[in-house]
Amino acid sequence: MNVSSYPEVKCEQDGVADLPSGPLDVYRKKASFNWKDMLLFMEGEDVVAFKQHVFRTLENDPLFARQPGEDLPMEKMREITFLRVKQLFRYDFLTQEDLMANPWKMVVLNDCLGMYDWSLGAKFFLNKGMFGSTVFNSGSKRHSKFVQNTEDMTTFGCFALTELSHGSNSRAMRTTATYDPSTQEFVINSPDIEAAKFWVGNLGKTATHAVVFAQLYTPDQVCHGLHSFVVQVRDPKTLLAMPGVMVGDMGKKLGQNGLDNGFALFHNVRIPRENMLNKTGDVTPEGRYVTPFKDPNKRFGASLGALSGGRVSITRMATVNLKLAVTVAIRFSATRHQFGPKDTEEIPVLEYQLQQWRLIPYLAAVFALDHFSKSLFMNFAELQVGQMMKDKSERQAELGKEIHAIACSSKPLGSWTAQRGIQECREACGGHGYLAMNRLGDIRNDNDPNCTYEGDNNVLLQQTSNYLLSWFHTKRRDGVQMKSPLESVNFLEDSDQILESRFTTMTMEECMDPAVPLAAYKWLVCFLLDESQKRLDQQRASGKAEFEARNNSQVYYCCSLSIVYIEHIVLQRFHQLTSDRDTPAGLRPVLNQLCSLYGLWSLSKHMATLYQGGYFSGGKPAELVQTSILTLCSQLKEEAVALVDVIAPPDFILNSPIGKADGELYKNLWSTVMQGSKVMERPSWWKEFCSDKPLVGSLRAKL
């Protein structure tokens, strides 16, 4: 059943339905822009129609029906998630033709599935994305059958890199693949339990095949480093483990429990020579190792290319989580009335400055990160096209390095911003935010792994600072011009001049121009780059070895450098959007306010560094930044409900009674409570209360 040609929606304007009337209308009428215009500007008509089609299809299918806050046993969650994944294959929302025409739709589909349930999205895309794409990108024609078999669920795949004792240090993985020329097979082996593949999504219960990363040994006992192999772990006809494979489920996690994360141990499991993914290296039938790479480090980097795409995706996934949480919190705040200037009149909590300051900067962050994550995907797509065309140019190599540096810092920025924002949204909804049925707990728990998988955030930031420091070193040593394909380092060419500059803004009106935080960020990146290099030089001069010197230069230096570098890029790209001639005039003012707020709010976290380096002096700069943030929050309060209407999915997908589009806060919450199971029944153990009262102190120790 292919439903990729979706019907036109019967709605009001350009295929976008009106929202239900209700208490939120008060704020909706205050907005200075048309939310539908903003939606179509941000997404485009084709993507809006595609999203509506996916959402409506899920809502109309009984298999996807659910109750807010339902608490299913883990086994049942695994089963229902698998059945829903199976149904996605039947719907076939995106054909290969659709994807070739618009690759962005793959991300949009992941957004849609994630908004419904991240376990569903992860289970679906780990098979088709991580397994299928890795085999396609890292293998050759001889592997096409593995990719084809994932398309119709003949097999089900997973990506097995992490081990019990190693995660971030992927070079130190201990699973081995030893080539046996007498049978032309690789022997896959786990030397001990510490080498067990661990945390592998889909491996717990359902994966039949895995891309297994292992240390390659040729018959001459030489280790050629980490390579990837397709290994069958279960029989697709019975789902029982293959001989020599010990495979199982890790158990309950903090979130995403519809996804079965598992482990595997291999005891001399033999696979055909052809199962080695051979793009970055291969073994001849006789057992000789061949590779197109002269530098083993470059080969290693290329073999883990899938992780760069994963980090780009995670930045987006975190942004989607923040969209959900901010939607719930702002709609709640606009309809929740507490206290007021007169005893008789209560006002919406969104009118309070403190509530605005807590929530509206995260709304600005959503718009900044939404645009950034889309533009980063386009950059990554350009890199992939170059790889497919076998582009060996200097620009292609530099583009790969730059995207790696950006993705290694955007994943931490995105996931941490979402993590903090979701928690703020939970607290901003008071006690009701703590009710499972309002979904903020699930959103928080499902977002949390974004901070860890495909590279721990704090470890990844070091990759970004290494990239910047290597530029700085090359410039200092060889005098080369600092110029990168995406221009993220170009301004560093003027580092000396930038470091001489100071904050000269005198009025709040000037301060609310996005150019002000942009200039401050350029100074911050230059200052922290300079300071990080000085710190490293000082550590080396004091006799520290390179490992120790770098280890002692992370806190306050290199990690901070990576964060300001990525915040500058996000802000710069958002500013380019707001000032672009193609951005509709009716949307520009509110986008400009969001851009200014995101810039100043992000900048305010670096006040100490701005004063430490002398960019700020006296009390005026801090006062201007703080007053401007509060003023922008107050101005955007009138736009906030219309802005979340732009980013919010339909009620069925959002699945939060206090976040519904009609704003009938108490009716929706009460009716959901009343629909709960056994809400007014006495407990099955009621007799324990009514009889056999405890004799107080009867079990107290007699000392």
C-alpha cells in the first residue's frame, strides 16, 4: 500500500486548517503576523502537506491509538512499537523517488514519527537509516542484497559499534575479525564480556543482522584497525540466535522503552569474506589487506562517517523535543490564571515577567535551531553528493572537516538546550507538568539520550576545539589564510582587529539589533581561541606531555571555545534568514525579535568571559543586555501563542491535555483524568486497610 501521493487537505488557507476557537484566541488575536504565513515560509507547501498526511494517517489508524500517560509493561511496549513499525512499511510514506526529489523529507518523516513517539522513529530509522545507509555508503555492489532486504523487512538491521567497556574511544573496541584464507571467511570473536556489543538499538529482540565494528586481523597477525562487517545474529524465520551468537536485551532504560537496546557476544562466528564492508579497506581472497587510504587516520575517519550524519540528525531531534515542550508550556501559561493586581481579577501566568523570562528565550531557541538544523542538513547533503561523485578535491576534504566540527558542537548545543528547556517547561507548568499524562516527563526522558549517544557531548566538544586550534596553529606557522567552505572560520582572519574591539552600544534600541550579539560572539570566539592556545602552550612549556596538556585545557578554555563557536554559527545563520530579501516583510519584525532575543540570551551566559577579556567594562553593558532580554520577552509575549501554533503538531500527536490547541485547559485535563483506568475504584488490596491494623512498636528491636 503506497500512500506517498497524498490528497489535498480541505482547509482554509493554502492547505492549512484553522485552529479551534477557545481561550487561546485572546493571545492569537494579539499576534502581529499570520501564523499560517510563517508556517508556509518555514516549511514550504509541499512539506506542510506531507506532514499533515503523515499525522492524519497515524491518527486514523487504530493501531496508533493511545491514552495520554499510559503506562504499558515493557514487553507490551516493545510489541506495539514493532507492530507500528511494520505498519510504516505498509504505508511507505517515502519512496526512493520521493527521496531523490527531496532528501529533506527523510528528516521531516523522522520529525513526525518522533513527535508521535521517539521509540517508533528510532526503531524504524535504525534499520533503514543506520544499518541500511551504512551498508550502502560503506560497502559496494556486492552488499546490495543486504540493503534491499531491509526495504521489505525480510531482514531487520542494527548498528553495533559500542561495547560494554568502550563507547567514546571507538579505536579501542576489542571485538576481532580474523581472516581465514583456507575457507575465505572472517571469524568474528568477542575475547571477553567487556568486548560485548552493548547499547545496540534493535538488537535486544528483533534485529536479524548487524553492522559489527571489529579489529581486522589478516593471516600474518597484523591488526589493521577498526572495520565494519555484516553479521547475521538471528534467523529471520524463527528470531532465534545464530550459532555462536549470544544476543539479548539490556532491560529497562530511563526512556524510549519501545526500542529494544541489546547486547551480543560472538564466539568464533564465521561470515563470508564478502560480508566485509569494503569502501575504506578490503582483504583479497589470499588474505592481503588493501586500502585506497595512505593515512590510517583518514581511513578510520571515513569508516565512521555515518556518525557525522547521526549527529546532524540528533541536533534536529533535540530541537523537535524542545518544540513539543515549549508548545505545552506556552499554551498552558496563556490559559492558566493565578493572582493579579486586584483580588477579584486573576491574570494568565504568561503575563508575569518571570514566566516570560523562563520560557520565551527557549521559544526563540526553537526558531534559531530549527533554521540551523535545516541548513546543516543541506550542508551535509552537499558533502554526501561529493562523496557519491568521488570528489577528491581539497574543498571536499575541507568541507568534511568543517561539517564534522560543526556537528560535534551542534549536537551538544541542541541536546543541552532542549534538556534545560524541557525541564524549565516542566517546572513552568507547576504540578500539572509533573503529571505523566501531560507528557513533559516522557519528552524529557526521551530527549536525554541525545546528550550521550553518537558521542558524549563533553567529549565531542573537544573535536570542535581541535579543529579550531589546528587552523590557528597552521595560520601561525605557515601564515595561511583562514578560509573554510562554509565560512565558519573566515572571520578569524581578522582576529587581531576583533580582539581590539569593545562593546560600544549605548541604548537599549541599539542593543536589540542582532548585529550587537553577533559582534560580541566574534570577539568571544577570537578571545577563547587565543586563550586556549596560550593555555596549551603554557601546559607544554611546564613539561606536560601532549595528552596531559590537552586534558588540562578543557574547562574554561577549549570546551567553552567550542560552545561559543557553534552559538555564533546558529545566530549568524538565523540573522541571515531574518535579513534575507526573500523573507516576507510581514514576518521579518517578529523573526528579528526572536533572533535578537536568542543572541542576547545566549550571550548573557558568557558575561564573566566578556568582562574578563575586557570586551565589557563597567555596569552599563550587562544592564543593557539584561534590560533588552526582558523587553524582548515582553514584546514576544503577545506573539508567543501564534509562534507555537507554527511549530505545534496536531493534538493527537502532541498527546498532552494541557497543551491542546483549543486552550480548554481544565476541561481537557479533567476529562483525561476521568478517562483513566479504575480512577474511582477502591484498590484491590482495600482489606489490608480495613482490617488487621498494625500493633505499633510490635517489630521494634528490643535493645
